[in-house]
Amino acid sequence: MHFNHYGGEAARLAADLVNLTAPPRPEHLEPLLAAHGVVRRTLTDAQAETVWAWSRRLAACFGHQSLEQRCQAINELLADASTSPHISLHDGRPHLHYSAADADAADHVRAITAAGLAYVACSAEAQRLGRCARPTCGLAFVDTSRNGRRTYCSVRCANNDAVARHRQRRQSNSQSAAARAV
């Protein structure tokens, strides 16, 4: 599934922000923002803290909650990050910008990630905002698969979980055979 730049890429940015494990320094956030095409990415320490706090709120949009709960969480983010979307012509083609031209980098991240999650929930399916099914992982991801049934954050996690389940079955079968032999 392909999403537009602001929708899909902003939702993937939201997932990457959720997956941060510690409050980031501005110099650590800037490459992440650049990788997702964010132009306004120079942050102060206070703005990095704002993005960290925002990332903890984004987490409520990924996982196994009901559609109503997920939409409510996204609506709360939209309300808190609300700016007036506007059409920009800066590259010669009309397209939407979700934050004001004078918004600081943290406000811009808040606006685009909230809009990106809303875009995925409305234009694709809300369950495409998932959490890895591998018990030891739990990373947030945006499911871009064709059928929308991805349950792992990566092929590596899917393979590792399959191997773990196989080993567990093999061990159970061995124990059952040993118990029957006694």
C-alpha cells in the first residue's frame, strides 16, 4: 500500500518516534526527521523534550485498541496539534501543509504526525497502525502490506518468532514422548 508523502511518511515518522526508548537530544532527532523528509528539523533542547512528550502520546495510536479508541486518540492529537492546513505552491504544484509557515520544528512535527495518523486511519485502515506481535519486541509500525494483515515490525521479528514457536513445539513434543516412554 502506498500513501502520500504527508500521510504515510508522517505516520511512519510517528511510529519511529514511538519507538524511541529514551528522551532524544536534538542532534539525534534531526537525522530521523531528515530520513522522513521533514524540512524544519533543527530543534532546541526544549523542542526535543516537546517531541519526546508528544511521542509518548503518539503511542496510544498503535496497538490492539478498538477502532473507536484509536480514532479518539488521534482526534485528541489533532486537537492539540491543530493548526490551519493550507495549500502551498512553494515547489510549483499545489499541496497541503499541515503547520503554519512560522511554526517551530516541534510544532511542525506535532502537526504532521497527527495529520499522518489521521490520514492512515481514514484513507487506509486504522489497524494498519500496529505493534509487533513478537512478545519481546512490541515496536510500533505502519502496515504498508497489500492486504493490511502484517503483525510483525520486520521480517526478522517474524522469522525469530517462528523459530521460537518451532523450538517450543519441538521441546513440548520431546517432553510428551519422554513422558509416554516412562
